[in-house]
Amino acid sequence: MHIGRRVVAFASTLVLAIAGMTVGGHGGEGGDSDAGIRSITPITTVYTYGQKVSAVAVEYGETVNSRELDTSTFSVRDTLYNFRFNPIEDLPKLTDRKVTRTYTNNAATVRADHRSVPGRYVIVELDPDQNAGWTVVVSKCPTFLCTVKVNPDLPTQVVQRKNVYGKPGLGIGRGPVLAKAAPNTARKVTEKAVNLLVDEFRYGSYLSGGMVLPYHYHLPKNYDPAKKYPLMVVLPGHGMGWDGDNLLVQVAADIPATAWLRPEWTGGTEDVIVLAPQHQRVGGPAEADLLVKLLDQFVKDFAVDKRRVYATTVSYGSQLLWSAFAKRPDLFAGGLVTGGFAVNAEQATAIAAAEIPLWVTHGVHDHLLNISLARNTRTLLQNGYTARGKTPQEIETLLHYTEYEDAAFALPDYHAAYGPTYEDDSILRWLLSQTKP
């Protein structure tokens, strides 16, 4: 009799628990939501042509039942503005984003395996190939060329289209409703963005002769001062120069800074230190002098392999590379110039004398810097090597040159030669393979 009463009592409790999970009260679909949405955090990733919102993290008051989620639980709208093509007036114009994955997490960030773990956050991942959700906007126009910055007030909006349920008791049923569906309510983000990789860069500044050079740098995750690491110096385009309030945009605006930290881009797993200066655009010679002084100090302060210091450029940054390579060729093991200005004869002679390996790429229909600039660079460097008695075969090992037709560009900005360049990991591997004697 004792045992029978216990069985009946347990069965009754189980029936009540299941009923509470499915109808009425706190657990019913018709019940009131006690928790609701607590926060919405945008998550960004730097893709080939720059940073965009790649996911949102929607926080609830309790652990979410991941089994009741799918890609239609939420919808996301974001700006269609792209600073390369659109006027700033288009920033508030929103378009629907394609949701690719939805899962739960215990933190406001994505998971590499895209699988649910118990947590209060729902991660809504978005299509990376969609031309929407860009975070970089036009900032100031001190000259005829504007500068850009990362937008601190992202216009991303989230709609919860289905009920979101909590963890069910005993693992049975849907669980309590944490927030009812609100298909007509668009919610703005409430938290600062989580910027994948970009947030890992540290800030520094170098002062010399009354000039300040802000920069950001990234050390390997398990940085060991007893080791030696290759150093990649990233020299950005004109719009990413320091203008007083656009720190870190040189890391976020396009792929060259973060690519070296990602095996899917480099094709390898070697740890690399990345240094991204942000010059104030006062002229090539002065900027090159400041850069060289910064590098001399940086390699003293960090575990840099002095035989493997590289520079890579976008557009205006090429002028800085040419000046720095000619001024201090002993510092560099190789360079990658994308969509850049032409080297001058004096610089070409100095670079050829030092035999610094270079790869130059350019879009055939570059609308800002004509392809003739890259072709002139190739000619001047070839002449410099020829004057030193190098054979055509020897020159080919020191100077690589690639022109891209329009079809090579995923977005129709044919000045952005870094796009097809960085999407070819053989070029990145080539640069990292260069070593000074």
C-alpha cells in the first residue's frame, strides 16, 4: 500500500508538471511573459569588403528551449547603406536580412560549431554574402576625400515572430513562454556591438617631433615573449587615416588587418603579430619617418622575428610603403601592394638594390587610380633590377604582378584590389614565406 501511494503521488505530480508546461499559467502559450527580451546585441565580422553585422544575440531572462527555435523565429532588418556606393542619406533605409542559423548560447557571441548549448541567449546568424548591414560610414571630409568610421549607433532591428520558450521541466514539453510572438514590433539593439577579432586589437600611440601616430596591434592568443613571431604591418587607404574620432576603422573597414589572424584566409595556422598604424595623412616622407621610428620601437617591445617584417597596403598606403622601403629597406622582408600609387624611380632603385620581394595587384578598371600606375611601378622596378644585372627569371622571383578584370570583384568597386588579392590565399602564403637572409 505504501508503495502504491508513492507511485500514484508521483504520477499525479508528473501529470500536473506536464500540464503546466503546455497550457495555462506561467507555462501556457496563453500565459503572461515574466521575462521577455532582456537585451539585443549586434555581432559583427570583417568580411572581404569590410565589417558588417553578422549576427544578433537576443537575451532572455531564463535558459531558452533551443528545440523550439528555427530560422523563422526571428527576422532582422538592417541598413542597405554601403559607404562605397550609397549616399549617407541611405543609412536609415533598411532591408530584410536572410537568417541562416538560430541556436542558443550562454554568451552574446557566435559559436564556431553553430550548435546550441544551454543559455539565455538566442544567436541569430545572418547571410554573410548579402550586401547589407555594413557598419562603416562616411565620417569627415577635411579634403576632397572623406574619411570613414565605424558607426557607433547601428540601425539593426529585430522582430520576434514566434513565441520563445524556456527550458521545460523534466525535459518534457515546450517549457514556459519567455516572450510571446510580436510580429509587428521591431526592436532596436540595446548593447554595444561585439566585434569579432576587431575587439581583440589593442590601442597604442607613438609620439615623435610633435606628431602622434595612433595604431592598433594584435598579439597571438598564446603570445610568448620567448618566441619570435612574423610581423604584418597593415597600411590602410586614405579614408582610414586618423581624423580625430575614427579610431580602429583601419582594422574594420576592409579585410587586410584581420585576414592574417584567420587560417581560412592565410591557408596556414602560423601565429602572426599584426600592426595597423593610422597616419594623419601629412605627406609621405613625414609619415614614413614616423612609421620607421614606430617599427624600430615596436620590434624592441615585442617578440618580433626581425627577419620577417612585412608590409601590406591598400590604395594610399602604398605611398607610405614605397617611402619606408626606400628609407629603411633593412627593416622589411617583403611587401604586398594592392590598388596603389606608382613607385618613383629613386624609390624603385633603392628597393631593387635591397632586393625586397614584392607582389603588386591592381584592378584593370580601377576608377580612382588608373591601371597605368601599377604598370609604371612594374616597369620601374624591372628597370631597377635589370640595371643591377638581374635576369628576367631572377626578376620574376622578386617581383610578382597581377591585374584583375571586373569579374574578380565580388562587389563592383574595382579600386578595391585587396578583395580578389586576399581571397587568393596563395598570395598571402607567398608573403609569409619571405625571409631576409
